[in-house]
Amino acid sequence: GESWQPDVWDLPTQFFTSQGYAVCHVLVSGSTGYKRKLRDDGRHKWLVMGSEDINSVVSKCDAICEVDYHHIAVRGNSLDGLIALTSTTLPGSFATCALLSGFVPFETASSLHSSVDFDVFSSFTSSTDNCLPPSSFKVPVLYSHSKDDVISPWSDVKMFINKCGHPLSEFQLVAGSSHPPPPRATLLKELEFLNTAMWDPL
């Protein structure tokens, strides 16, 4: 899903569908600009609401066509990567793996958006480190990041991963400072990771 716009048709969508995957864009609660309003108004439930939306949309899709619950991935760019990652930790998550491009950790999100309140993370994060405890990571995650990302520095992402102690993380760093990194530089590795996580689970 996209946080600030209603619908998209992008390279990742075309690429993954060409490889036989069905792609669903989840317009999470607050999309088309309302998430920004929720954040700015001090109502910080958008992270949890968006995560719940990702999980609930699978059931809605299953009402239309048969869904293979053992082969579902979530993908998110930038701050939406935080929503996607959080969705994999909630009870009832269907995700088999997560693909995060230009991921923004909790603390970086707080520095970028001063109204982000860590209290919304209290039910599933460490109260002292603002990170997800290792036990909450249930699926493999691929972080794709630009080496010189000025919005979400790779050092912040690495610190978040190290503090969380996630044993199933993989990384791909690409040249440049784009945020998120350009899809043409990341999609082949994402597909390789996706195929392994989907069809050869750990």
C-alpha cells in the first residue's frame, strides 16, 4: 500500500505479477493523506491500524478467490516498511516473509516526525529500546537499502536490527542515496529471497 496516494501501478507490481505472484495493494487506514492527518493530530494508532489492515485484507481476498495461506509476503517502502514489519508480529499474521525497501526504524521515524509517539508500540516493543523483541520475529525479512540514504541512514537500520536480535534478516545494499532505493536495483534479489522464503521455508 501507499501512505499518501490512493493507488499505484509501479515496477514492483509489474515485475512480481510477471513472475506468477498475485499482488494486492493494501490502502491501509489513513491512506490518501489521512494517515498524515492522524499522525499530526496526535492520534498515533495508524501504525497498529495499518498492520491490522494488512492482515485482514488476506481474509477479504480469500472471499473472492482461494488464497494459499502458506505463501504470503508483505512488502513496504520507507515508513510503510515499518507497518509491514509490524504486521508480521501481530497475532493472526499470515505473512511468510517480508520485503522492506528503505526501511525506517522506530527511532528514525520519531526524529523525522516528532509527533510519532512510542507509546503506540508498547504492546509489542521493548519499552527501553523501542525495538521488537527477538521472539516477535516469526518470518525471514529482507532489508533493501541505499548505502547513503539520507532519510533513513543504513547505520540506524543496522542498529535497529542488532538491538532486536532478529536471526532471520538478510540485507542488500545498493549504491546511491535514493530513498527508497530504485526498484531496478533491488527486485532481482527480492525475487530470489521471496522464492526461497515461500517455497523453501526454514
